[in-house]
Amino acid sequence: MITDGTLIPDHLNLSRVIDNHIIEPFLIGDPAYPLSNHLMKNYPGSNLTPEKEHFNYRLSRARIQIERAYGRLKGRWRCLLKALDCDLDKVVLHVTSAYILHNMCEERKECYLKEWNMLAEDEIGDPPRPDLLNDIDADDNANIIRNALVRYLYN
């Protein structure tokens, strides 16, 4: 267990140097999230360079895999479809336990019924969609990192 407040232990150096820029691990977000050093998202718009189109394609493919994994997690552990009825300090324990058990089931290729996905969608309905954020307010460094990733992925 990590107790120093970081998500990744120091001995695991997951940073990479690309185009002389240090690229640290980042999350992948959809257009509703702000672009930041630790959260990458697609370029908005339709008149994009081939390099940016390629970046958007690769990022979208990764995000689809993540969404499928979360869908399976919620399909298997239905308690994650709604607010957990427990003390706030126990929520992390519940969610972490679900992740661990889910990963064990996946690694062991335990039965997963496709109907569980349909039930999950029916139970939660359509979540509200936040307004899409443009990249005008993005940190300059976030744009530098995204541009470095564009060049790296295109070459």
C-alpha cells in the first residue's frame, strides 16, 4: 500500500523523455475534461493535421479500452453503479476491493456474462453530460506535452 500520498511509488520511474520533454504518466479524458499535464484529451475540431488526427485516433482507441474495462468492472460489481451506502472513509476500501477482486476474476478468466453490461446500462441510465471544454484555458506545458506526444506517435 502506498502511504506517502502518491499514486506511483518513486522506485517505479514511469516518466519518459520525448523531444527533450519529460512526459509523466497521465490519464486519458474525453472532451468534457480540461487538458493538463496529467490528463490528455483529443484535439477538438475537424480540420486537423494528419499527425493530430493520428493522435486523436490512438488516444480514442486507448480510451475505448479503458471504458470497456470499467464497464466490465461495474457489470460484475453492481454496488459501483450507485452511491455506496457506507461511511466516506470506507468508500476507498470498497472500491479498491472491487478492483482487486475484478482483476483476479479477469486474470483467471472467470465467467463474465454479456448481459451484465446491458443490465448496468439499464440501471444507471444516461448520465448527465457536462459541457465540452475547449483548450483555450489549458496550461502551456500541457499543450507542449500533447504536441510532443503527437510527433512521437506519428513517427
